[in-house]
Amino acid sequence: MAHTSVPEVLDAIKDVDFPADRDELVEAARSAGASEEVIKALRGMPPEQYANREEVARSVRVDPASDLGLTAAQRAEQARAGGKPGLSQHLREEPKTPIEDELDR
């Protein structure tokens, strides 16, 4: 399976005027002639409004070995914490609240 990288994704959306939503980012990447892997990575992002390229970089899921300038430990921490607050909740392990704990008993 082919992967893309964050720099490839960011290059594909370099002409986007932010804020932009996921569909606008996908359309801009298509217009720029981006690869199918880049399009898939953008389509895989949550359908949110993105304020800038940094938010896109944090939210897009790409090859874990892509060049983000981070150490392996920093990439692992980013994967555990997810991207933009409120996104990728399924990847986060949240402790139960006291109410949830009480209801589970």
C-alpha cells in the first residue's frame, strides 16, 4: 500500500485560502494534480473547518514515517493524543468520569 507524507499533502493545498473545510481541501488538491494517496489522506480527515496548514498537518493521517521533523517518540505521542482538539477521539484513551464509573457498577 502506498503512503503519502505531510509535506506532499501540504504542497497539494499550498494555494488554498484558509479557513477551508475538508471538501474544499480535497477539491484544491485535485485541481493541483495531487496523487490519489494525497486525496485519500485528505478525505480521511474529519469534516471540520481548518484555520491553517498546521491544523491540516495535525489532522491528516499519513505514513507514520513521514518527515514531520519529529522523533519517533514525538510521533508516537502525537498519534496517542490525536490532532486538533475534539478530533480523533476514537484514538484517545480517556479516563472514566466519576459518574461513568458509578453507572458501570
